[in-house]
Amino acid sequence: MRRLLPLLLVLIAAACSSGPRPDPLVYTGAGGQPMGAELWLPEGTGRVPVVILSHDIRGKRDPHLTDYVNALKGMGAAVVVLDHYTSRSIDPTRPPADRAFFTTLDFALDAYGALDAVVQHPRIDRRRAGLVGFGEGGGGGAILAAHTAILQGRPADGARFLAFAAVAPDCSYRLGNRDTARRPLLILVGSRDNRTGKPACDDLASYLRAASGNVTINTYTNARHGFDDPPGPVRADPNGENITRCVWQQGPDGLWRERASGISGVSVFRIGANEATVAAYARSRAACRTLGTETQGDAAFRGRAVGEVSGFMKTNVIDVRVR
């Protein structure tokens, strides 16, 4: 019962909110965790495609996501808004190092768990689904979810995402199996992003394209990390982690090595982690990172990002003709 209490609070809050309300969605997240999400349905009674939104490490922030929800609903899609943290009692105001060990792969597995649940809804067309992730967390998770390696262990007839979009994502992981089955992947990144950064995303795109990956990178000139946040002044964080130089590469033996520091034997995900590999990851991150980041929301960049993400999903998910 104690594990279910945060989930129940999420669902009660959704049911009691004023104005147009989402439907609660209950699903099984990474590690078998019971989770709650919001399902926003467009008007009508017909079957519709679905797009899942996965927040960044700052947690679910409605002012950040509302424009995406409205744009996608306006195009005729259902939208699922994930909350990776509340049901796990993770406090997004605390530094990531002080939180429970929750990794980018967990963001990806949560998305697939939500997909499995939402396709049971009578209005959802299970053949048309897309995933949009944001920042270090959901953005990196969306990129990982595009890899066919993440589908291992899923039922052969399980639902699949047709396309993926990642906004200012963490591009630091290089899976040994880089196959993405040529499913389209859109990455939006700011040229002045000093948190996750453009160089790592350019490198990742080359890595995936070498295996026939269908990757598009759109660069926002002079945009900082968080460019699609609600508009505001530059927010400088002298202790913010800049991981633009960090790249964790999986070798043929399955082991991970951080490229800049040369530290190997790290565990970047919870699966298969032990005390030694987690400690190696912490050492490698401390070695490859620098401190000092800036974030800034910008109205023009925000409008462009919402338009490009929703347009990408319209082309590759919403308007796709499937048999």
C-alpha cells in the first residue's frame, strides 16, 4: 500500500483538477513500478494515434509541456504525459546525485510501459505511436528507446513507436547494437547548450547513420539548454554539470567505457549494476564533466520547437497510413 500511495495521489489530483481534464492512465514502469500518467484525448469518438511525452530530470512541469499537448491534440492525436518521479517519491528539486538511482534507460522503459497500457484504450490506434523526450532524462530515454536492442524481451506483437523526437537531449550513450530499424529520429539542440550539448548529438547522429539510422538534427543558433522552457532570463548555475564532453561507449563485450576519461567497467543503467560499476560511473562522470551551466527559455525557440516536434509527429505518426 505504501508504494501505491504516491500513485493514488497523482490520480486523485488529476481527477480533481478544474477545466478540461485528462484521463488517468495506470501502467507498469521500469522495474515493475506501478505508475500514473495523464491521457489527453482529442474530441470525437474515433480511433486516434498517440504521442507520449517524457519529461527531463527537472520533473514534470505543466507550463513546459502544455503547448506540446495542445499542438498534438489539435492535430488529432491523443497525448500521454508521463510523470517518472512522483510515484517513486523522487524529489526533482534535489541534485541528481542525491536522488534514487534512476537512469536514462528507466525513462525509456517507462515509455514502453505506458505504451503497453494506453494501446488498451478503445480510442487508441496501437499501430500509430510516437515518443517525445526532453533534456537529460526523457530526451536521452527517447533516443535509447529508438534502438532495437531495447525491444529485446518484449512480445513480438507488442506495440512499437513509429518515430522519436528528442529536445535538448542527453546524447552521451553509444549502444553496441546501434540498429534503430531506420525509424525516424529528430533531435533539436541549441548551439549554446552547455549542459548536454550539440557536439555529442552530432557525434551520436554520425554513429547511428553509420548503421543506416534515419537521424535529423536541427540546431537552434544561440539557443541555450532549456530553450523551450517558458520565456525568461538566463539562469546560471555554477554547480550545474556540463556533460557535453562525456560519451559512454559500449564495447563488443558489453562493457561500458567513458571516452574522454578512459574509465571502463562503468554501469550507466540500473540493470546489471553493482557497487563497483556504479562507483566507476561516478568517477568517469566526475572526470569528463565540467561545472557551470546556463539555461534560458525563449518564446521564439519555444514556438519553433513545438511546431517542429508536432509537425514531425504529424508526418511520421499521425498521418501515416497503416494496414
